[in-house]
Amino acid sequence: MVKFAHMADLHLGYRQYGSEERAIDFAQAFLKAMKEAVKERVDFIIIAGDMFHRKSDMDPLTLTQAIKVLEIAKERDVPVIAVEGNHDSAYFRDTFSWLDYLAHQNLLINLKPNFEEDMVVEEWDGSSGAYVDLECGVRVYGMKYYGSMTEKVLEMYSKKIKKKGFTIFVAHAGVEGYVNIQGCVPSSRFHKLNVDYIALGHIHMSFIEGKIHNPGSLEVCDISELKYDRGFFIVEVNGEVKAKLKRVGGREFEIINAEIKNEEDIKNLKSRLSNIKVERPVIYLNIKCSRSMRKVLDEEEIKRSIKVNPIALKIRWEIFDEFSPVVKFEKEDIELSVISQILENYSYGNISEEVVTLKNAFCGKFSLEKIDEFVDEIFVNSKKVKKITKTSKENKDIEKEIAKKKEVIGKCKAETEKIEKAELKMKDEDEEEVWDWRRTYDHRSKTRKH
């Protein structure tokens, strides 16, 4: 009988929410998984990518966490076979990753094919290689993360596989249909491989589809993943393959959804928050309320209702505007009703009909004459204005105001005519050749005409 552990997506060093405690959570999950695997007396351990969270700026603490946990397996002569995920793959300009470093320290076997003129799949020689034959009679092939090239590389790799005993294929790649992320291919591409067990990483939820096995991440990397089952597999091979999921994540997440309409709803929310008893949880608070209610809600007062000390508190506000029901269904009536309600927030008074008239003037064929007539109607002949007796001085002031507005409109008309003449002139000229500055450093680029 052969027994092995299959884990993936450790994300060591992930300081989620900017918290050092969360980084320790990820390290603790790896430690628990390793200790459980050793306790189960496994023959070897597979890590299917994303051992680290950030490849670009490794810190001493994160590297030490990885080394200390891997030494547990090394002390018991349990081989650790790994592949690079998108979070720990070397950049294209680099040839040496942190997993390569750990391999040179004899802490793991980092499998990946080489590419010269063609794909080269060679046996592990102690420092590099794409497959390894273990003492327990198992052959393991490995493929790192290739992103959008995954399907093409997988097709090339499938032609290089030579089955020997119980054969495993390890890759950091996803299966389409589970989550929508880059690096996923149809499951049929994997099922065509001439192997007995496919060990994947990349998707943070646990699933088994035929010989495809994906354990998920050890810890919660995003709030959207809370509903996922996750952990690592203990796999027993004795005529048939049996994979059992082990869970190791420990941090508690509290999700509270509340809709606030009145004082009673506020009291209920405070009561729910005060009843949280979990120590150092991550709290997500989603509050839905009207814009007017948001103005009276005190966020700091809501936070003070929490009696425990959360590791992180995230508040998301969902604000909506309150409008009274519209009874009439004619387009004009609906416009007037909605605009009237909007104008209630300002000091213009009820000028909804004027606003609709102006909107129609601009939405139709633009005519300065029509705008001129509209201005005259508003300032002189509007029936909406109360009829009051004005002094001769007031009438003169109104006439001056109208004259000013007509002068502005006249200038607008003249400017419009100038623009039209300029446009006609431009049409008669040759098109200007413009350098596409965005492609200055692209040697394939040429100047373009616009």
C-alpha cells in the first residue's frame, strides 16, 4: 500500500488585512498539515504550487517558516515533491525561484520541464528535472504554472509521459467550471493523461473529479472563499485510490448582514454585534440603508458595540435613494415626477417643467432660436410665475437681464458658425499623420494615420 499527502496553495507570508497575525495563521496551517501528514506515516508529500504568497519580496520570517516546517519531513526521510505556482514562479527574466533555493537545500524536489528548442522532460538529478522515481515504486511528474499557455504546454507534456508503476502528475493549474480565473483548462485535457492520479493546485476549493484531485487552500485567502471546503488530502492507494480531506484552518470569520430602516433596526444590529463571543475574529459587516438614514448613523458608535477585539473589521455600506411611488405611467409624467423629487434636495423651487423643456430642446435638433424663445418664455411670459405688479425699475432690471442673455446667445451663435466653418475647412485638407506615442518602444509599430 502507498500513502501520501497532497496539499496546495499554502500562501506563506500572506499578511491578509495588513495583519501579522494572519501571516502566522497561514504558517500555522502549514505546520498542522505537515505534522498530520507525518503522523499518518505517509511515504511522500506533494505541494501543488503557491507555497509562498509573494515571490518578489521574500522576507526572512516567511522563508524561515517554510524551512522549519519542511525540516520536519526531512528529519523523517519523507520526500516533499513540489511545483511552482503563479505566486512563487520565477519571472521570465529570472531562472532561479525560491523553490529552487529550497531544493538546493535538500528540503524538497522542485519538478518542472525544461524548454530548449522543444520541451525536455528529464529525471530529477538532485537539482533539476521534470519527474522523479520514488523508493515506494511511484513515479511523479511535475508541471509549474503556465497561465494562458497551460493548455498548450499540457498537450506537449502528455506526449512525454511514460507510465511506470503508480504514476502521478502534479500541476498548478485549474479546471474550467469551478471558478473563473486564469490558468484553467477543460477537465478532458487532464483525463487524457496516461497517469493514475492528478494532483492539482490553484483553485482554492476542494473537489475530486475522476482521477483529478484538488484539495483547495489551507487557509481562507479571500472573503469570497468562505463557502468553499478546503484542506489537504491523505491518499491511500491499495488497488483503488481513496482520498480523505483533512481541515486545518483555524481563524473564525463573522459575516453580519443588516438592513437599517429605523431606530429598532439600529438596536438589533448593536445587539448582534455585542453577542459575538469569538476571540480575535475577522468581522465583515454589510449595512444596507437609505441615504437619509446613512447621515444619522454613527459608524464609530456601531464599532463600539463590538465587545471582542477583532483582528480586522470591514464595513460595507449599500446606500439607496428613496423615491415616492410614481402613479402615472406616461413618459412625460414620469420625468416630471422624478425630477420634482430630485429638486426637493435643492432650493430652486419646482422648476421641473422648465428642466424637461430644456432637456427636450437639447436632446432634439439643437437650435439657438428655440433656446432664445425658451429663455424669453421663462423670464417674460412664463405662466408658472405668480402674476404680481412690478415697479418700472424692476421691469427695467428684467429687460436688462434679458438683453444680457440674448447677447450671450448671440455670441454662442457666432462661435458655432466659426466652428462649423473650421470643420468644413478641415475636411478639405489631407489627413494629418500622427505618431502613436503609446507604441514608441514597440519595434513592430509604425506611424499611423488618424
